[in-house]
Amino acid sequence: MENKFSFKSIDFKEIIRQYTSKWYLFLLVIIFCLGAAFLYNRYTAPLYDAQARIKIEMEGNNNPELAVFQDLGSFQGQMNPIIDEMEIIKSRSNFVDVVNRLQLNTQVFKLGNILDSEIYKDSPFNLNFKESDSIVNQSGFTFYVNVVSDATFGYKRQEDEPYKQNIFGSNISTPLGDMIITPSVENIKLFKGSEFRIVIRPSAVVADIYRSRVQIVPFETRGSNIISLYLQDRIQQRAQDIINALIAVYNENAIEDKKIAADKTSNFIDARITEIYSNLYNVDQSAEEFKTNRGITDISSESNINLSVGMENRQQLESASLQLNMASSMKDMVENQDGYEILPSNLGLSDQTISGTTARYNQLVAERNRLLESSSNLNPVVQNLDKELNTLKRSLLSSLNNTTGNLELQINSLARQQSRINSRIYSAPGNERELRDITRKLETTESLYLYLLEKREEAQIAFASASPPSSIVDPAYSVSSMPVSPNKIINYLAALFLGFLIPFLLIYVSGLLNNTIYNKKDLEEIIGDQIPVIAELPNIKKKDKKIVQKDDRSVLAESLRILRTNINYIQKSQNLEPDNLIFITSSVSGEGKTFISSNLAKIYADARKKVLLVGADIRNPRLYDFFSDDVDKIGLGKTMASKSNIVGLTDYLVNEDLKSEDIIVPAQVNENEIDIIFSGKIPPNPTELLMNARLGKLFEKVTKMYDYVIVDTAPLMVVTDTLLISEFASQILYVVKAHSTEKKVIDFPKKLKQEGKIKGLSFIVNNVKQSELGYGGKYGYGYGQEVKPWWKFYSKS
């Protein structure tokens, strides 16, 4: 029949009792955790937050080069400009600039008894190194300063060294070169007698620390150009300064990149203007010489129509030639680049794809150069930029090749058309034709010159009006003046939670790992209703006596009385013959069978019963240890009553001349007499000796002489001695030791009972903790023993 799980079968009170009985463990752990939380809150340096919001100004959203790249599919998956700008803001070079600008690589700590407090901006002295900042910012150094007065201070390199007196303004030799410490007039008086630790670290190391701590996240709204910057720091003002400085450095670097591109464009246009100005001068001089030599002042315009058409065609030809010239120059510059350099932009080429690609190429080159300031070509970001630049360079060369090819075709077409026009003009006077040629060349060169001047001005205006790439929505601010860490309330709640959780887990895990029996109820759940558990005895301390005393009202004495009552009930219900021969055994030695045998005999003696206690554990006799003093009281003397001289059970079984009266030793225990048969000398053949028929005759005789015969036998699982004599017993009390006897051991006596090898089996649970005793461990209460509440132990009355 299958056992179905039911909540009714769960004893929730027992489960709760397992935890409530260990209330002291909960209390200790809670106190410890709350104390740890207090120390953590008290001595942990607080962290303050600062945050700012900026809007990224996407100036290049409408640039035609972006549309071209999207159409070509060249940058799929990489067209998120907000993410790119976030990475640029968080670049290592930007943080190095911030550290150097705010001098974050130098920290001043005021030494305290437990914690050192850091001073920011209000230091009582200033540090001045003679070496350049580039050397100081790349080094690490720690030293100590003691402010003695307004004019003197102490200096030392190591914490355990004595201070050396110095005057403010004097040179001090350090690993970083000579250093001069000057007092801060406003703050020096506030820190007289204080000691300071000054820590100088490499700027790159400090930059990496803050770079890992600054968080940059986009705004929650999708498609928004607003991003938030967040930082936690021990000093609230420093956190705000770092974020504000980071935004400023980012904007300044972006404007500097635009300046570099504008300067490169201006230099290229200036070189072209110089060349064209020389050509313009030569054309002017040729016209002057032609008119002077030929004496020409005014020429008839007989062929105005042909000349007008020819002039227009010539202008188109010259314009195409100019475009071809600039495109070819641009192509040569791109092809002859050894690395990646800024290319001139806004040259006025008709192909807008070239302008867009050039602008994007310059932007990536500027970003690559900025990264190389604090990194190397092996940086993954630099390598990704190299790939993008190579793609752009190929795209640019392809566009330039297409443009030059188209311009060459256009020039050839215009040249053929010009030849046809010239054939009609040749009929005009030669002087007029030559003058017209000079005039057309002069006008073309002059228009190109003016065009380049205009473009140069546009480049300078573009730089002068360049706006930063971001605008500040909210400058750095703190949400609260209170620190964000440590959170005292959360820490106390966490400590309280852990104070409950840790002992709960310990008790729960120990319960899972504990495979031993711990009280009567636990044993009854294992054996069910088949075998009775007639008593549970509490554990006793080492200072307690092994034998219960007269009129004893302790928990142990009351437990033994309950055991006596239950044994009498079993005697009456089973109608055994004899019914007074009680065997006490256990699984292994040390579980308390001798202790229970001795005390059970004492309890029966207190009830005015005639009791015989027999030590049948002839391999490891322990009965004498309980009654050595009591045996001496009846007058046998210490010599006769010594353990080696007392005649016992083994002597009776070996020597047929001995009678039962010869081995019975009377003992006076608490004004009551108990007869004892000790084990005697340890024999070499205990098993064969217990098979002697004299033992059965002895039990038959003594059961008629005494009200109760209690036999302390050998452990069942260790030897077979008890099984050999178990047929004589009317009851067998099996002792189980709490928190020692494993649950699987109980299967052994159960199996023996099922096989019919033992009869009258009952269990006793020994050494049970008082908190785990049945009925809450209240045995003995109300028997004349007053129990004071715990709080009254500390009162005077």
C-alpha cells in the first residue's frame, strides 16, 4: 500500500521546536551580525554620488557620406553615433587629461586613530616639484608630513621613521627630484600638530581607476541623444569636478580636432593660391606685352556670336580642367600617404561623395590620433579604426578615379567642340584672336584665384564658428547630501536577516547531516508501533553524581521513576514467567547500559523492593566503578572489596564448588541495600563460559529470591554473549544513546526481534538533551524544587 504525503503527518510544532530550542544561537549570531554591521557603518569610508546629463549634437546626421555608406552596406552594425561618442568620452586619454587637470594623482590624507580622512582642495600645504609634470605624473611616491607651525614641518619617507624638521620653502630631495613644500595661508592654522600621508601615483593608473568607475548610459527614451554620466567617490565635490572636467575635455578635444582639419585645408588652399597667383601674374604680363608690341588698344567685335560661344565653351573646358587638376592632386595625395593623415576638404569638387568621404576620413583619423596618444597600434580600437580608414581610402580612390575619368571624357568632348569653334574664328584678325585667348586665360585664372580665396575664408569661418559636440543639459550635481554607501538601514536589515538565516541554515544542515537519534519521539518515528520506547533519560554533567540520591527530584530521577512504572506495566500486561528478570543491553559500549542498570536498581530499592544487580558483561566489566564506595561501606574492607579480589559471575561459572550466596555482594546505597553479583575476573573464553548450564540455574534461583533481577549484559552488535543468554530474560531493555546511536543501527535489534532471537524488547533513549526531552524537559517540576526565572538570577532578592 503506497504511502501518500500529507501535511497532517508533519509535526510542525516539533520542527519549530528544533529552532526555538536553539534561541541562544540565534541571539548570539544576531548580536554578532548587528555588531559587524555597526563596525562596518562606523568605519567604512562613505561614498557620495554625482551625475550629469549632456546632449550629443549630431552635426553629421545630414551628411551625404553617411547615406552613401549605408547604401553600400560598408558599415552595417556600426552606425550608432551615440555609442561611438560614449566610447570617445570614456577614452583613456580623456581621463588622463582630467587627472592631470585636477591633480588627482596627488592625494593628501590626514592620519587618524582608526581611519585616515582624505583632504581635497583644502590642503594646508602645496607641493612643487622642480621636475617637469610629465615626469612627476608618471611616477609613484609616498611620504609623511607633520605640520609643526606656520613656518616648520616634519618630513619622513617611511611610517616608522622619525620626522626631520624642515622650513617651508626649503628643498627636499625625493625620488622624483627636488620638492618644495609651501604653506597654504588660509588652511595651515587649522591643521597645526596634524600628521599627513601624501600619496603620488602615476596619472595613467589613477585614470584607469576613475575610467572603470565612471558610468555612461544613454537616456531611457529610444532615439534620444541625451546621455547620463554617473560617478561615486569618497568626496562629493571631487566626484562633481571629475564629471564636469570630463565633459569639458571631451568638448575641447573635439574642437581641437576640427581646428586641425581646418588648418590642413587652409594650408592646402594656400599652396594652390600661391601657384595660381603666379599663373595669373604671367597671364597679365603676357596681355600687357601683346598689346604693347602690337599697339592694340581696341579690337572690332565682328565675330561676337562665335566668340561668345567659344568663350562659354572655353570656360567649361577650363572649369573641367580645374576639376581634373584638383581631383588628380587629391588622388596623388591619397595614394602617396605612408599612414593616415588629414586630407583637405571642401575643395569644391562637383562629386559630393568625395567631400563626404573626405570628411568622414578626417574624423576617423583625428579619433585614431587621439587614441594613439595613450595607446599603441595593437589596441583593438585602433585596429578597428585602421580597417575603417582603409575601407574609406579605397572608397575615396574609387570615387577619385571615377571623377578623373569622367572629367577626361568631358575635356576631350569640349576640346573637340572648341576646335570646331576655333575653325570659325580663324577667319578673324589674328591679333584679335590672340588677344581674346589671352583675355580668356586671364579671366579663367582670375576666377579660380577668387574661388580659392573664398574657400579659404569659408574654412576659417567654419573653424571660428565650430560648436562643441555636446551641450550640457544638467551639470554635475548630487541627488542627496547623504552618502549612498554604506546604507546603514540596509546594512542593519541585512545583518538582522543574516542573524536569522545563518543559525537557521546551521540547524537545518546539521539536521540533514545528523543521522543519529536525538530523543524518544525521533526513535518512535523510526520503529513505529512495533516496539515500545518506555523512557528517555537526560544527559548528566561531569560534576553530577552517577547514582541518583535519596529523595532526588531531578529530571534524571523522575525519568527513572517513569522507566520503573513502564516496566511494571509491561510485567502485568505480558504475564511472563519469570517476569522479574530484566536484561539491559545496547548496540556498542559507551551508550549507558551500566549507568541505567545501576540507577534502575537504585530506584527499585527506593521503592522497598529487593533487588539483585548482575554484571553479565564479562568482557568489559564496568559495574564496580559505580559501587566501589558503596561496597566498602558494608565492611568488606578496601583489600577484600578491590575489583581484583571480589568473586564474581565468571568465578561461579568456572568453580562448581561456589554457591550463589558466595558471589552475592551487598552494597549500601543511600540507606538502601542492593545485592550485586559482579562480573569477576575476565576469562579467556567468555562465549563458552556463558553457555554453562550453571548460569540458567543461577537465574532460576535468584528470580525466586528477589523482586527484581537486573542484568547488565554485553553490547549486542559487538559480541554474541547477550544472544546466548537472552532466552532467560523476561524483558530486554535496549539502550540507545542520543546524538550517538545512528538510526540505521536500530534495524539490527528490530531484525533480531522479527527473527525471534530476542523477546520482550523495549527501547530506552539515554543522554537526551534537556531541551529535547519530551514534555519540554519539565520532569521534576512541582516536586519541591523551585525554579527561578532567568531574570531573577541577577536580582538581589
